[in-house]
Amino acid sequence: MKYTTTFLTRLEDMIAESDYTLRYEKGNFKSGHCLLRDQKIIVVNKFYTTEGKINAILEILKSVDLNTERFSEKSRRLYEELFQTETKS
């Protein structure tokens, strides 16, 4: 997968269809992101490059369990593709 703004938009859309909210904020995050599980908010450092934002979102997606029932077909395919790739690596 190429780390482009289009790919970032697809990840953002997938998260928007889940129970979580994605926000870009300035902050002093050691890992570039912050996850507020109780409020289901994902905060990513807004000063990151596109690649940095994608890496932070992918790292979070590995650690949370998204409700895929509300996903569109396009988002469901992306989610499955991401995690099939992870298990093959």
C-alpha cells in the first residue's frame, strides 16, 4: 500500500464509520498519538507528515477493536486487507 493522502482519507473514513472519533491536535505525544478508550477518541499529532499520520493510525487500529458492522463495503474491504497483510508478515 502506498502512503498517500488518498489512503489517509480512506483510513479516516473507516474510523468515522466506527464508534471512534479521529481528531488531529497539537500535543506532546511520545508516540505521535493518544487514545482515549473510555471516550472512544483517537488523537493524532497534527504536525505529522502524511506518512506519520498513517503510521500512527495503523498502530492504533492494531490495538483497538472496531465495530465493523456499520462499515461500508469499501471500508470493510480495507479493514480486512490491512489485517490480512498484518498476519502474513
